[in-house]
Amino acid sequence: MGRRRTIDRDKVLDAAEATVSAVGAAGLTIDAVAKAAGITKGGVQYCFGNKDGLIDAMMERWFNQFDSAVATKVGDASDASTAMRAHAEVTEHMNTAENARTSGMMAALLQREEHMEKNRIWYRGRLDSLDLSTEEGRRARLAFLATEGAFLLRSFGFIEMDDAEWRDIFGDIVALVPKESA
């Protein structure tokens, strides 16, 4: 008797992200992901239920990966300004493929209110962590909004910028937040 075959969720999520990168959010279907992952549609449905479950899992993985990278940069510091600086630094160092993957997922998010709400909660959590009664908190908020604005403008192709311009912009953004808080 053979060993029961298991499906690697991460490989299916990789296939889903590759599908979005290749054909856009509109092309993200259970069938397309199954073909890209080399499994049956039933296999994808077994892992994620439906397309919304797949998108939820993609979002959760992206949020976890991004938050983990930020936490690594933050280290032992616990202040929100350091976290905002780290947020900008992680975003600055995302490569073009990561930007395309993330913007594709964001486009998929816009299709359903439930996905938008999860995104709103994630963003609101960042802003609510800041003490806006201080200059440092206000500067951190500005850095966060500038980071996300630059990311979205470049990722969705509203503004073309080469890597040198991208790094220059992020140099200005990161300079808004002190390296270490007082």
C-alpha cells in the first residue's frame, strides 16, 4: 500500500502568486492554480476551500512574511517609530518580483469587501501604534504613508522609477524617522 499523497500548501500558494504575476488578478482561478501547481482542482479546493480562501491564505502569508522581516529589523526595540523605520526599510529592499506579487494580490483584494477589511485592519494597526501627540509619532506616520504611497505608485505602474530613484526616495523617507528613539 502506497503512502498517502499530501499537498504542499506553500507550493500551491507559490503557484497562485505566479499565476497572478503572469496573468493578473483576474486570471486567478482555482483551475489556473491547479494547473500551475500540477494538482487537481479538488486538491486546491481541499487546501483552501474556494478562491476567497486561497486569497485569504495568500494575504496571510504575505502579511506574515512582511511582518517577520520588519520584526527582524526592529530587533529588541519596542517603539512604534523604530517599527515604521523598519517598515520603510523592508519595503525599500523588496525586489521587483515581490512588488509585482504584492500589487497583484492587492488588485485581487479590491474585488471583495472581506479582503479589503483585513487589509484595512492591517494598515490601521500600523497607524494606531503611533503616538501622534509627539513630533516623532507624526514623522513616523508621514514616513509610513510615504512608504505605502511610493510602493503603490510604483507597483501599479502609475509612476515609473528606476532603482536609483527608488533608493533616493526611500533615503528621504527613512530620514524622517530617527534611527533610535529617545
